[in-house]
Amino acid sequence: MKKAISAIGAVFLLLVSSHGGEAGRITGTVRGKWVEKYQVVVFVQNAPSRKAELLAERPVMNQKDKTFVPQLLPVVVGTSVEFKNSDPFKHNMFSPDGERYNLGTWVGEKGRSYTFTRPGVYRQLCNIHPEMLAYIVVLETPYFALTDKEGNFEIAGVPSGKYLLRIWGEKLTKEQLARTFNVVVEEGAPVSIEIDLLR
Ligand SMILES: [Cu+2]
């Protein structure tokens, strides 16, 4: 019995120390008719930067079955995205938005990469298949998250402070895109927020 108690004590200590002095967490739910099918990116507008840690990540935008995967890719400015083609036929990769890029047309898994240096929403298109469309959202903040099929999201590792949350999604109206949500983040106490887009 004594052994069991000390084991529980050790687990408890571990949980406490993994939170201690670190950062806060923002969890929440976006409510909208289409959240099951269309993801929303939730991001902290005015948070301090920690770009360097994130730029090592290289997210992938793939093409499979004439569909871009993922359909919505949020990245922090400065990130290099790897573009791939998993189909056995040619695709093209271009965007008419922001910096504008055209990575060319190719077949085969060998990827090409592009580094985003300007924030904004980039439509990802293929000039061979006009029905193909995805979005790359280049953010000035590293603190962002995508909603799941229930509209839930979690942004981890946010330093304590008062922030404004914003949202982006292809189904959002201009008014919804302009909305901001106040949050106060404290260490070790996750803050929860509900974003109602049904109204
Ligand atoms: Cu294509």
C-alpha cells in the first residue's frame, strides 16, 4: 500500500512540474453550422514572438486524388512549406495572392518548397485542375490552432498576458473575420472561450 501511495505522489509531482513556470493554454469551441466540414484557424493577435523555434518545422501541402491536403494550412510568417504531389499525374502549384508564387508543374513525390515572408491568406490553386482549392494562412503569431470536427481547439504554450483572439475560415463573413475576442492567459490555469458564429 505504501508503495502505491508513493507512486501516486510521484505522478502528481510530475504533473505539477510539467506545468510549473511554463505558459498558459487557451481552449475553446467555435460554434457554426459548417464546423464539421470546414476548419477554422483561431489565433492570438498580439502575442510576443517565438518564431525561431517554429521555423524548423516544415509543414506539407500535398495533392492527392485531385485534392489539396490539408484544405487549410496555418503557418507563422517565415515558414517554409513543402509542396508535394502524391497523384500519378501532373499537378501545378500556384497562388495569385500576397507574394504570388508558381512552383511549376510536376509529377512524383519529390517536393518543392516555398518560404512565406508576408502574412496573409493565400489561395492554393492548380492551373490544370481549376476545381482544386485550399488555403494557406500566413500569420504573424506562432500561437494558433485549427478546430476539430466538433469545433474544439487548443492553443498551448501561450505566455501569460491579455490578448485578442481572432479567427479565419473560408466560410466566415466579413463581420465574423473582423471580430476579436478578449482572453486573459495565466500560467497553469487554462482559459476557455466559446466563439458563437450561429448568431
Ligand atoms: Cu492539379
